[in-house]
Amino acid sequence: MTERTTLTFYLDDLLNNQAIPEDKSNNGLQIEGKSSVSRVIGGVDACLELYQQAIKKSADFILVHHGESWGDGIKFFTGNIASRFKVLFQNEISLYASHLPLDAHRELGHNSQIAKAVNLENQTCFAEYANVEIGVYGDLSSPGTSTELADMLDEKLKTQSRVYDFNDKKLKRIGIISGSGLSAIYECKRLGLDCLITGEGDHTYYHIIKELDMTVITCGHYKTEVPGILAVLERIEQVYQ
């Protein structure tokens, strides 16, 4: 397919992976495998199950959203961490991570891909995190109910959404933040959004959603962080086929 260094440089540039220094993830090539790459697979989380799937599929390069190396890095290579790394090193499999850059990417990112899936128009960036606006908001081409929007998301993301809607109003202006995005609920209200689509939240936001008269649809942290991985894999296939 291509050389590992060539693919790594391509992804660094495509995802602008060094543009968010405040990201806790050490984005880029985290584990170095074979010098040549014949097959790439992707997943949301770096984990033993994914590494075992890479072996079954004869893949030698793995793209993930949540990598192994965060901040100052792992301090002890023991237990399950040792088991993970042993699989990668013994099979010469590379691991590449892109965290916030893949959330925020205006074309291939999770939020942009979800926006595309629900046909969001007049898209604008919002929700600053680590000095970068990672979310997207805009207008539905046709206003609809929260149930209709959740059904669309369930179909597109292969998930089972949970809806927090206390007024059953028509929704037009929609915000999207993959993963854990409920902390942006106040900004959504200031922007005049009707609904926030995100991955997950916690109990403390239940009454806040109700009191702000907002609609929130949670689609699962994992499920909202699949679209960007799929989009990048598709782009790799187009470039290196």
C-alpha cells in the first residue's frame, strides 16, 4: 500500500494533528510497527479487542480516536497494558491516534459527519475546548420533532438515542458535539439553539436541560465518535488504493 512514514505524514497533515497543543492526547503515531503498510483498520478506543481484530484482518496500521498515550504517558507497562503492547509489538502493528483534531475537523470530523447525516445547513463552529471550537451548529433543512430527529440519528449512527424533550416543540437550530458535550448547554441556549446532539451526559444536567427549555438527544459517546474514523478510513482508501 504505502510506507508507514508516508501515511503518518499524510494523516498528520490531513488532520492537522499538532494544531491543538492543549489536547491531553498525544496525537499522531503512538506505536511504531512495520515500515510498510498494507492494510489499515480503525476504531474509537485503543484496546486489546481491537488489536486482536487487526491480527485477524491482517492489518498493520490502526487508526483510533482514543489512543494509549495521554499527557505524561503511561508510567508502568504491566498488567493489561503489557498485554496490549505485547500484541502490537509482536505483530509489528502501528497505532495512530487523533483526538480533538478529529472532533473538530471541518470536513472529516465526527461533528461535521453527523451534521452531514442530518442535512444540517448554514453550519457554524462553536463550543470552545482547549482553545479550539470543536462543535458545529446550524439549521435543519426541514424543522421536525425530537422523535423524528432521534429516529434519523438512530438510523445513521446505528444507535439507540435517548431524548430529553419537555415541550415537544419543532426543532430547527441544532448543535452537535460528539462524546461528552453537555457542558455546552448554556452556550447552546445563548445561541438560540433548539436542540443539542451529543454522546452522553450525567444526572446533574437533567434539571438544567428542563429549566433552560432545551432539547437534548444523547446518542452514546462511542457511537458519536465513529463517523470521523469511518470518514478518514474512506479517505485513506481513496488516496492509497
